[in-house]
Amino acid sequence: MRGLGILIFLVVLGAGLTQCTRRPASAAAFARQMQSLVGHKHGGIEIRSVETEGDILVITLDGPAGWRQAMPSYAMTAYFVDRICEDPKAAHYFEDGRKLRLDSTDAGAYRVRGAPLDHCPPPSTSPLSD
């Protein structure tokens, strides 16, 4: 069930990006608009920071010891970006060369840097199977 909690939290976080206006000039402008999300918690997972590194919007999540065992970093990033790209209000984020990275820490330590993404992934064409 811990994985489900992480997924729900990532939906909430993605919704925060959809609230940003269409034309902030930079990743830093998006970060300023998203500062109200810092400190938001769901199921023990917290948005620790929303910052930038150049043109990369870096969102850092923190949780209790061992919380990331339920979902590796690449899966968190993929799920988060998929939610953003499904929403027409947020999918424009990648315009003008902006990038997005989802980092995580485990009880405030052991930072894992996610891979920076610069576009929405193409929709999957593979059928789901059991």
C-alpha cells in the first residue's frame, strides 16, 4: 500500500504544476509559483523543496526511512511526468527549453537525484496485459 500512497501524492504534486500560469519566463518563475506546496504532506511523504538548477525545476520529496523501497526513483519520475503531460494546462511546462527533475531523500538523508526530463513521453502504444 505504500506504493499507492506515493502515487496519490505524485498526483497532488502534479496538480500543483497545473496551477502555474502559462508563461512564466523560466523554471525559477515556476518554482516561485509552487512555493506554497513546500511542506505539503501526504501519508508521511513531504514536499521538501521546490528549487531550480539553471533551467531545471527540481522538486524534492522526503519521507520516513525506507519509503522509497516501494517505488524506485525512475518510476516516481515517470508517473509524475505522465500525470503532468496528461493535463493540457501543465504539459506546456517543457516549452522554451525548461526541464523537470524529481529528487528524493530518505528521512532527510541519502539524496537520490532523478533524471532531468525535457519533454513529455510519447503515449504508450503497448496494450496492457495481465
